[in-house]
Amino acid sequence: MNPVNYLYLAALLFTIGAAGVLIRRNAIVIFMCIELMLNACNLAFVTFSRMHGNLDGQIIAFFTMVVAAAEVVIGLAIIVTIFRSRHSASVDDAGLLKL
Amino acid sequence: MSFPLLTATAAVPALGAVATAAVPAARRTAAKWLALAFSLATLLLAAVQLVRFDPEAKGPFQLTESHAWIADFGVRYELGVDGIAVVLIALTALLVPFIVLAGWHDADPLETKSTRWRPTQGFFALILMVEAMVVIAFEATDVFLFYIFFEAMLIPMYFLIGGFGDRAGERPEAETATQRSYAAVKFLLYNLVGGLIMLAAVIGLYAVTAHQLGTGTFSLTEIVQARANGELEFATTTERALFLGFFFAFAVKAPLWPLHTWLPNAMGEATAPVAVLITAVVDKVGTFAMLRFCLQLFPEASKWATPVILVLSLISILYGALLAVGQRDIKRLIAYASISHFGFIVLGIFAMTTQGQGGATLYMVNHGISTAALMLVAGFLISRRRSRLIADYGGVQKVAPVLAGTFLVGGLATLSLPGLAPFVSEFLVLVGTFSRYPAVGVIATVGIVLAALYVLVLYQRTMTGPVKEAVRGMPDLRVRELVVVAPLIALLLFLGIYPKPLTQMIDPAVEHTMSQVEKGDPQPDVRVNDVEAAK
Amino acid sequence: MENLIGLLVLVPLLGAGVLLCGGRRLDSSAPWIGTLLAALSFVIGAVLFAGMLGRDGEDRELGTTVFSWVPVGDFRADVGFQLDQLSMTFVLLITGVGSLIHLYSIGYMAHDERRRRFFGYLNLFLAAMLLLVVADNYLLLYVGWEGVGLASYLLIGFWQHKPSAATAAKKAFLVNRVGDVGLSIAIMLMFTTFGTFAFGPVLEGADRAGEGKLTAIGLVLLLAACGKSAQVPLQSWLGDAMEGPTPVSALIHAATMVTAGVYLITRSGAIFDGAPDAQTAVVTVGAVTLLFGAIVGCAKDDIKKALAGSTMSQIGYMILAAGLGPIGYAFAIMHLVTHGFFKAGLFLGAGSVMHGMNDEVDMRRYGGLRSYMPVTFVTFGLGYLAIIGFPGLSGFFSKDKIIEAAFAKGGTEGWILGGTALLGAAITAYYMTRVMILTFFGEKRWQPDAAGEPPHPHESPRTMTVPMIVLAFGSVFAGGLFSLNDAFLNWLEPVTGHAEGHSPVTAVQVTAATMVVLFVGVALAWAQYGRAPVPVTAPRGNVLVRAARRDLLQDDVNHIVLVRGGEHLTRSLVYLDHTVVDGVVNGTAASVGGLSGRMRRLQNGFARSYAVSMFGGAAVLVAATLLMRAV
Amino acid sequence: MSHAASVHSLWTLAAAEAPKKIPAPHIEYAQLSPTLIVLGAAVLGVLVEAFLPRRARYHAQLLLTVVGLAAAFAAVVALAAGGYGSDKAHVAAMGAVAVDGPALFLQGIVLLVGLVAAFTFAERRLEPAANGRPVDSFAAQAATVPGGDAERKAVMAGLATTEVFPVMLFAVGGMLVFPAANDLLTLFVALEVFSLPLYVLCALARRQRLLSQESAVKYFLLGAFSSAFLLFGVALLYGYAGTVTYSGIAEVVGGTTRTVDPALAGTMGNDALLLIGGALVLMGLLFKVGAVPFHMWTPDVYQGAPTPVTGFMAAATKVAAFGALLRLLYVVLPGLRWDWRPVMWAVAIVTMLVGAIVAVTQTDVKRLLAYSSIAHAGFILAGVIATTPDGISSVLFYLGAYSFVTLGAFAVVTLVRDAGGEATHLTQWAGLGRRSPLVAAVFAVFLLAFAGIPLTSGFAGKFAVFKAAAQGGAAPLVIVGVLSSAIAAFFYIRVIVLMFFSEPRTEGPTVAVPSPLTSTAIAVGVAVTVLLGVAPQYFLDLAGQAGTFVR
């Protein structure tokens, strides 16, 4: 199969993720969408790696996963904290800082 | 290395500012005397400059100092004076002691509960700071160096305007405070905008010199020389754009119509000595810079812009005078009168004749002294009645004849009465303008009628007529006040009768400027020598 | 000798300085110091005069440059003096009449607590006036010109507590300033035309300049003269100037300062000679003013204002004469001098009357004063006879010559001018007779003053009567003396030149005509005021009378056009400054603020909208980058 | 393309040798020592947290942080003195990290900023003591619910979140790598390494914890969102060039690559990959510098975060992010500058104007400074766009000048307090100049520097970048810059008016007397502001020498 199709898939996933960030209210879901975007990137990396025939892309994908994991740690910590304070995970409820 | 006289002249007031600011809160009077001493020391140095300056000497600048400063920006610490600068430095140094003396009690704190708040020290320190910056701006022959102090002097000036005002009379303190800070902000913003636009032009100048000379430079002498050698040539549009950038800043500072509205506010709200500092000292930097920088750096563009500038200055002359007539506030009236006078100065500069520019320079000095006299006496008057409204006065002449008399002399100087100094300069400006632009000269002459109108109306309404109740018992001038006013009046008389010492200083510098612009004076139809030959 | 000229100016200037800065301790001695210094300058003048008489006609001019005043480039103004016969005439008139009036003021101002200042101002005036006439260039003349204006301003407004006095002073200064504009422009024109404005080169080079330039210079000089000499259309200040103390009116607003315009035109004769159009303008102004002043003089009930109208009218004669060119210069100056005597005398007389009548000025409240104030009556009467041109007295000689010269102008112009001058003489006779009758004859119409005090008319003290007597002598004999062998004409000829006109009428015919109109004028006045009782309040009168009382509505026109218009202009400019000029700036600030407020709302606190902005930004960034490549 | 290459070589040095395809690992520890020291200290800090008793932690952490940062700074100085900033500049760590002038210069600034910021972090005299123990401005226990019992207990116990020190050190570590990153992967990792600790730090305020937490959530979500874009951009660039090293991509972009295999030839032909990828990476960086339209997190986060963190973040993040941006534009994408310059022009103009205009109506000091930082990002972008060596050095200088002013300004903000903690509403600052002339004067100095008044560092910096922009042919940018400076001046002045010319309010805030720590931070800020304003030549020289990127 032509590897370019994977790229299309990656772009699609990325867009879905981005749209999710814009549309969803729940911080956790938004965060998941961001993870989706990162994974879309991973897919792109691997595909390009395959196209170019070098390993860089695949290695980067691993790095990305590690980074994503770290992000999850921090992100969940923050989201949980604010959930406990506000009893809501909706980002729209967090609107004290504005103007 | 010889003694750096120019640096010292600026450094002494700067040191004075630091020293004055450091005086403890309780020793207010000591701070005043300290400030006075430093301002007198500056005056001494300025006098030494006058003596050491040789009007006959060759070369554009004298007493020069030059040190590396910010090589990356092409900036050098370059000082030098020509006849114009040395005279204006002398004016500055002369006026500041009077300003200090006149403002002796202006910054006394109302209550001394807080030991950290030291308005008196701050007031005098700021005045000295302004003096230092003005002096160095007059001395700078590096465009960038000039620009720095041109801009920086706004800050102490701003605090002087916003921080210290007349003691409130009828108006509640809060309202005066609001008015005052509005005036201060207006002053700063106008000038800052002007300065920032000039900054763009300064940067542009650097870009041009860097592009054409290899290394960017801000040195006036170098640029002028490079132009003369043909190494540096501005494209027409570039030169015009740069000229406009510079001119805009100076026109705000000067101030020229329609960029003038900050001046009445600033002078109205500030105490009289500070108002004098604004109009007699700081604003002169603007007109001075037109002569030194606009004309010398961009002669072609100056000629190109002359028609518009002449019209603007004409409008300033008439508009300022008419608005002065319509004012109800003494200080604002004087401010609008100043706008009219600045119109004359700019007119003289851009008439591009020896008489015009020489007259304009002389005008700067004379206007400084005459406005100082008028404004300071007005300040003394206002401090007695605590009102700036003309309508609150009447018949002062009866109760305080000396005050009224000095006020009248100040007023007569403002309306350029022959025999007083401003007449000489105003007439020179008019003649200089007339000889190149007769119509402009004639219209400008109308200004002298309007000047008489606003001065005499002011005098009539405040000083003559039946004595108003609130004015009764008003004390006449005190000794300190007389010490301030008398020398100024003496100087007005002296320079009206014998201005030659000044014109001698100014003339060569003006001729140098004229040679930069490559304009000669128009020649008369019938030459005197022809007449003599015909005899 | 030359140095004395400077001293001439310096002595009264010193007096002014000492008196004005001297402080209270000089209060009592001030009148004498002032008078002494004035007399001293008269002595100096006399010495100079004697020296001048000792030299031949052509060598009489003295000149000296004291120091270089304003040297800038080609512009060279010097402080230099020139004393020729013309200047000398003025010097003697100014110092002579001036000293007398100083003397008079000692009595007149004896009870004024501010008399130190008064004498200071008077001395200042003398200095400025002397500077005006001995300056050797127009710029220095300008200094004197404005200096007398200043002194006039200070003296008119001397009683500053009276708002009317302060207003009158301001008005005088302002109107004079309008004239000064003319003088400034004249000097500028001279500078651009001749490269100088010293009398010598300018007047000598005048014939080499184009007529257009000369006409321009002439017209602006005329403007200057109109201002200073209260000629139409700048005459309105003179009537109001009577608010000043009477000695001031006598010295400044009758004898000396107001004649400066005549001096200026005579001095600039060479310029006018080359500019016939300008001369026409001058004679027109003179003719109009001599009628104008005379008519106004007929209607005024205020004795000083009536005399002021008369002054205007008489100066009109002088200007008319000066406008005639070399035919008239000498007569203009001669009339000026005789007028100086009799008009000063008349004013001093009026002052004496007022002095005795609790400062009442309304002639309708005088009457029958001749027996109470005999000296005043006689001196005033002699002045009266002189001014109406009673044969043998001063005014007769000088005025007659002017009328003659006006006819000599020739052609229609000559007839018109001559006719006008004759008509003026008739009106002069009328209004002066009216003044005389109302004041000294008829029944007493005295009214108590504001304090309810009835007047106790009495003769004035010696210091006042002596000057009046001296001036009366001048009024009587000066004219005859001057006309003896054409002495005055010959004296002035080296300066002004002289030409005989071709008069269509003979001198005898002119004199006869003058006598006739004089008689008619006197008779009319007697018929109106001498025979019937005079009402204390003025009757309404016809349109002309009412207009004349209001200075022929000139003030009203000024008020509507200039004052009202000016007020509107300044008020609308103040408004404009506030709303438009400031408004643009404030508006810009406000719109930035408004924009800021609106843009601020985009920052709505919702993280997702921030994300939208980022996403949109990214999209735009990508699109723009791609687009750049496509373009 | 050869033309592009020659221009390219203007501001880059050719590396000694191109990296081999699969090289044996070779790490130049000495040259990476600044980063390693800081990260080592951070790790030690974690250990301290784990093993030291609570009482000792504060001092131990502070000591560790200060020593670590100082040592790292010394290492930077040593490297620079050793010529790594100029002639010995090269790419270390297998092509991952550049050791060159800009990198060392910016690392030096970041370390100094970190050091000074550490002082403000450690300030314990401003908050009233809890249970007899001095406490700093960080939450007693971050995990507790605001206003809950747990929080109250934690406060009573006098607990303190001393973890902030190692967390900050991690962030500094990331910031050291970020401007030095020489491949896109390192760039991404470094970005995350310094971002994640900052997210955490934002959430740790002692007072107004809801705001603090909200700011952290916003920052985190938006930051993660933007880094996803950045990563996608990296992927596309990798797809385009087949490599993520800067030099490799630059060669492909410049057409100077030696070996072109068929796959590369295929992707090379697809400019869309390059352009979109480049734009997305750019966006990620612009987010960090706070350029419009990626700026919206800035005011909220600046306001909500604990003020010492805001100061640190505002100063250091900007330095690091602009460093990375410069390297990306000058090393990777110079061949594309005709594509990115117009776009960056637009971004710079919009950033300057929006930052200045919106700031005009702000009512909170911290928000005001946030918008001001946006405007300043615009000014710096003007210098970035110059694409001349002067452009680089002017940006470096500006960053140095700006960061200390910012740090100082936020440090002053920590001092003005009322019962509810810091009093950041502008109305509360009215009349400050009457009550505390010195503090007000110092703040005024910072504001004037922000406004670019001569004789302050702000002016020198602004002049430098505008000069570079003008010389780089971006005169309109200078004009816009000048205009927005004028607008910006308005609100700086407004604060000064408020402080000096308004009557103090009776129940207004007080100015706390800080410990020498904060005083030092403020003093350093003032000193640098004045020094760089009056005698900037030495630092301009430094920046000028550091103005060459290695490739």
C-alpha cells in the first residue's frame, strides 16, 4: 500500500484531535484529543521514516510517547486538582481570568 | 587634555540634582540653598563658556569634546558649541537660579507627617536635572546623544508638572490634582509621540549613513562633511521623510500649531517657575534643534518644506495670539502668547535669511527672559490670591504697585515694545521674513497688534480698575521676589538697547547654517553703495 | 556739540528712571525734579539751537553715531542722532512746551498721591519724543514712536482706578499699534529696497527706487501717521484719550505726540515726492480728518473732547499740507508749532477751568466763568482767537498759508482741497466760539458734583497760570514772528525744500475768503449759544448731531466690526482649539481606548476560544505561507 | 538556490563535519556542562525533597539551586572564554545541541534570570508567618482543596512547597537546551522539558489558588495543544527533508545536499510539506513567545500564576523561545525567508499593535505587564525579521535587557500587598508614590524602561532592534513599532500617574519590607536597567560577538 495513505490518515487524526480540542468542554476529553494529535504525529513520523528508509522517524516516535506520558502525568495532576476545587472538569467553568 | 568645560556645565547641575535629592526630609531649607548654589555654579560655568568662546574662530564648533560611547550604534559622546548653543546655554543657566528662587516655597509640604515624602528636595532636584539635560542637549553634536537627552528631559519635566501645582484656591484639591495629572500626561504623550517619531527618523538616518559610508554615524560634523564631499547623498524622498520625522518632534516641543495644545495645559497647571522652565528653557531645545539639525542635516528637504512650515508658523502667530485674547486664565494666556512667539521663532528660522535666523536665535533668548519675567510675576500674583482666573483680580495696581509695575514691564516685553529686548529679535525676524517672503512678513506683522491686545487686556483686567475685595490687603513684592524680577527686567532693558554682544556670538553660527542650506540673503533693489557712488 | 544731542534724550530718560524706580522718599520732591530735568533738556535744546544759528543754512545739520545697535548680516541699525532744522524745531517745541506743562502739572497734580509716577511718565514721554525727532534712522525713530505711545498709554490710564481711563489707554495703544504695523512694514520695505533704513541713504536713494515701491512705502508710512496723529480712519482713540489728566492732553494729545505723524511725513518727503499716489492719499486723509474732527468738535459737550476734535481737525490741516509736497511741508510744520502753542494753551485753560469746577468737564454746566477766572479767561481767549485764525495771531498766519497752498495744488484737486480747508476754517470758528461762549459767557449753569458739593470756581495757582500766560504769548506772536521775511520758511528750506505752487487764487483772495467764513462761523455760534439760554442737558438734536456726538459712529463701526467680530473670532477659536485641535488628539486617544475595550472582550476567559484563536492563527499562518509561495 | 546558500553562509558557520548516518554515540560533556549541572542539581533537589527533613529542605533547596545555577553560569562563562562562542563554535552531542555564540549568550541570560528568580522564589518575609514559620508565596500543599480543611491544616502546619526549586531547575534545564537545540527532536523535547515544570509552577500559588489553578489548566491545555502543532510541523519537515537536524534540513531546503536518494527527491519536490511544516513549527514557537494570535494564554497565565513564577516565566521563557525561533529562522529556514518574512512581518505588526492597544484598558498590574510583554514580543520580532547579523545581536541584547526589567517589575509587584495578598488591581496602586517613594520610583524606572525612554536599557534595546529592522529593509515595521511604542507609553505612564499624582486611598495596600533576597532581585533589575541604558557598549559587543550561529 502506498505509504502516503498513512499520511492522510495522520492528517485526519490530527484534525479530529484538533477539532476535539475546540469542541469538547471536559478537560480530560480535551486532553485526550491532544494525545490523539500527538499520536497522529507519531503516525506521520513512522510513515515518513518508512518512506525515507531511515530510522529517525521511528526513534522520534518513541521520544514522543515518552513526552506524551510525561505530559499525562502533569496534565492529569493539574486537571484533578482543579476538579477537586471546582467539582467540575469543564474548561468553560474556569473563567475567572479574563478580559 | 584640557578641562572638559562642556561636560562640567552639564555635570554640575546633575550632581546638584543628586545632592539635593539626598538631603534629609527635615532639612528642606538646606536643599533649597544647595540647589541655588549648584545652579549658580552652573551659571558660572556657562559664563566661562561665553568668555572662552571665540566668535571669530573658524570651524563650526568650539570647546569640543569627543569620546567613544556606543560604537555599535555609531554613537559618540561628542560635545561642542557654536554661537547659538553657547548663548542658549547661557540663557538656561541664567534662568534656573531665578526659577529656583521664584519657586522657593512652591514645594513646601503642606504637612510634615511623613518623613519619607520629600517633595521639596524632589522639586529642586528635578529642576536641576532638567537643567543638566537641557544643557547637554544644547551641547550635543551627535544626533543620537542629542536625542537621548531630548527625550530623557521629558521625565523630570513630567514629574515637575504633575507633581507640583499651585496651591488650590476655590477649586477642590482633588480637582486640581486631576487637572494637573491630565496636563502632565498630555505633555508627556505629545512629546513622547514626537520623540518616538523622531526615533524612527534617527534610526533611518543611521541606516542611510551606514549604507553609504560603511559605518553608521550620528556625528553632525561628519555627516555634514560627508555631504559636502559628496560621499553621502540622500535620496529625495528619504531626506524628506527623515526631515519630517525630526521636524515633527521639534514642532511638538516648540510647539507649533496644531501640535500646541499640551502647552496651555502644562503651563496652566504647573507652578509658575516650572511653567517658565517649560517655555523658556525646555521648549527652546525644539527650536534650537530645528536650526542645528533640521537645516544642517537636511537642507534640501528644509527648503522643500519651507512653504508649509511658514504657513504653520503664521497660523501659530495669529492663532496663538487670538487664543491668548480669549483666555480667562492668566497662565494659559501666557502660554498661548508663547505659542504665538514660537511661531515667530520658527518663521525666522525658515525664512532662511541671516536676519531671520539671527533674529530667531535672539528671539529664543529674549522670549526666555521676557516670559520668565511675566510668568514669574504672574506666579507671585497667583500665589497671593490663589486663583489663576483673570476675573478674580482687579485694581492690584493700587495695592501692589511694584508688582503691577513689573508685571507691566513683563507684558510690554511680551508685546515687543521697542527698547526692550524682544523688539529687536521680533523685528529681525519680521525683516528677515519680509525680505524673502513679503506677504508672509506683512501677515506676521499683524501679530504685533494682537500681542498688544492680549497683554493690555490682561493688564487692564488684573491690575487696573476699582480694587476688588479679595485683592485688598495683597502684599507687594517681597525682597526675594524682587531679587528674581529685577535682574530679569534689567536684562530686558540692556539687551533691548545693546544686543550686540549676543548678535556677535550668533552671527557666525547663523552664517554657517545658511551656508549649509546654500541660501544667501536677498539683495536690495537700490544698494546703499550705489547711492553713495552716485553721490 | 554732537554729544549734546544724546544728552538731550538722556536727561529726561534719567529723570524717568530716577522717578519711577526711586521709591516713596522721592514723592515730595518728584514734581520739581521732573520739571527741572525737563527744563534742563530745554536748555540743552536752546544751546544746540544757538549753535545751529551760528552756522550757515547748509551746515546746520549735526549727526553722530553713538553705537552699533543691531548688527546682523546686512542689517545694520545704529543708535545715531541727526539734528537738522526740522528736528531742532521739534526739539524746541517739545522741550519748551514740555517744560511749561511740567510746571503747570506741579499745581495741577499737587493733590495726587501718585504724582511721582506722573512726572516720571512725563519725563519718559519727553525722552521718547525727543528720541523720535533726533533719531537718524527709521528703526530708532520707531523706538521713540513706540516710546511716546507707551508714555501716552501710561498717562491716559494714569487714573487707573477709573475703568474708563484704563480702557481709553488700552484703546489708544492698540490703535497706535495698528499704525505701528505700518511703520514696521515701511522699515522692512526700506530694508529690502535700499538695504538700509537710515534717513540719509534712503531719502537720497529714493528717486532711484521704483514708483511702486515708493508708493507702497508712502502708504504704510501714512498708516503709521494716521495712528499716531489720530487721522481717519485711526482717529477714534484721541477722544477717549481725554480720560488722562489735562496736562497730558495738552502736551501729548495736542502739542507734541499727535503731531509725530506730520513729522514722519515731512521727514520722508523724498519718498512722497516720488509717489504722487501716496501724496493723494495723504491729502485725502488730511482733508477728511479736518472736516471730521471739526464736525465732532461741534457736537461734544465735554470741553476736552471738543478740543480733541479740534486737535484732530488741525492736524488734518497739517497732514493736508504735508501731503502737498514741498509746497506745504514748511507750512505744515509752522502750523504744527503755532498749534502747539495755542492748543496747549487751550488745554491748560480747560484744565484750569476744570480745576476750579470740581473736575466738571461738561460745558453745559459751566457758563459765566470769565469773572471768576480772569487769567484763564484771557489766555484761553487769546488761544481761541489764534485757533480760529483771527488776523494777526499765530493761527492766522499758518492756517492761511495752508489754505493757500491747498488751492495752489492746482486743478480740481486744488479747488476741492482749498474749499475743504475753508469749510474747515468756518467750522473751527463755529465750534471754538461755542466752547468760548458756553464756558465763559452766559449765565451760570453750575451743578453740584457727585458729592453734592457746589463748585467754587477760582483762579488757579501761579504754577498753572504762568505756563498759560507764556503759551498765550506764543499763540499771539509766534505766527507773526515766523512769517516775518518768511523766516520759518527759510529756516526749514534746507531740509524740506520749498516750491511755489501756481495758485488759481491770489493770497489776498484767500485771506478775504478766510475772513468771511470765520465771521460766518462765529456769527452762527453766537446766534445759537450766545442769544438763547443753553439747556443743561443737551437736546436730542438731529441725526448729524447725534452721530457727531458719537464720533460720527466710528466707534460703533469699530465696535461692531472689530470688537464684536474679534470677540466672536476669539471665542470660536477657543472653542475650535478645544473641540477640534484638542479633539482630534483626544479623539484618537479615545478611539484607541475604545478599540482596546472592544479587543479586550475577545479575551473572554474561555480556554477553548483561545484554542480557536490559535487554531485559526495556525491556519492563517499556513495559508499565508502557502499563498506567499503561490504569489 | 546558490544565491540562497551564499546568503545562508552569512550568518552560519559550516560545521567541522557533517554528521554521519549512524554515528557512534559521542557526547561532549564539558560543552554541555551548563545544562548537565542544572539538571543534576534538579535531580539532587528531588532527592533532597525525598530524604531531608522538612525543616532543612528550604535552605538546602535554596543553596542547591543557587549553587547549581551559579555553577552552570560559571560553566557558560568558561565555555565562552574558551572560544566556544566564536571560533570554536560547533555542534555537540551528535548534532543535537549547538554550542555557539547565541546559545551561550542566551544560556547565560537564562541562568542569570533563573538565579535572580530563585531569590524571589525564596522570599519568605512578605507572607505573614504561618504558625510561627516564615512561608513563601507558594501553596502550603498544592494537592489540597482551596478553602478546605486539608488546606487549613497544611497552612497551620506551616508546610511549604519546597519542590518549586527543583521544578524550576528542570525548567531552566529545558530552557538551556531550547535555544541550543540543533535538531527538531531536541527542540521538541526541550520545549516539553521546560514547559511541563512551568505548568506545575503556575498552579502553586498560596493565595487565590483558584486563579492559580485555572491559569495552570489553561496554560497546560493550550501549551499542549500548541506543542502538538509543533510536533506535527516537525513531522512534516522530517517528511520533507528526511532528517530532523537543522543542518540537514537547511541543506535540503538550500538545495546543497550531496546525496539525493529517490525518496528524498520525491518529498523534496513537495514544497507544501516544507511550508506547512515550517509554519506549524513556527507557530509552536510563536506561542511560547506570546505573539498574536497565539498570545491569549499570556494575560490569564501571567495574572493567575504566583508572581515570582510569572516574573521567571515572562523573562526566561521569552529568552529561550526567541533563541529557538532565531535559530530556526536563521539556520533552518533562511532559504525560505522570502516565504516567512512577509508572514512574520504581519505577525510582528499585529503583535505590537494588539499588545499595546489592549493594554491601554487593563486594570490589573500583572495583566498589564502581560500585554506589555506581548507588545515587546512584537518589537523583538521586528529585530528577528531583519535577517542580518545585526538582527541577531540586537535581539540578543534586547532579550537580556528586557528580561531583567521584567523580573524586577514583577518582583516589585510582590511587595505591594493588602490583607488578601498581593494588591494587583491598579486602583490599589494609587498614591503609592506618596507612601513608598522608593518602591514607586523603582517601579517607575522599570515602566520607563518598558516604555523605551532613553538612558534605560529598554531604549537601547528598542533602538538596537529597530535599527536592525531598518537596515534590514523593514522600515514600515519601525514605523509601526514606533507608533505602538507611543500607545504603549500611554499605559506605562498611566501607572506612573496613578502612583505619583493620585491621592492615596485610606485603606490602600501597604508595601511589605522584603528580605535581602527580593531586594537583591530588584536591585539587580535596576542596576542592569540603568547600566544597559547608559553604557550598553560592552553588552552590545558581547551580543555582537555572539551573533553567529553554527550549523
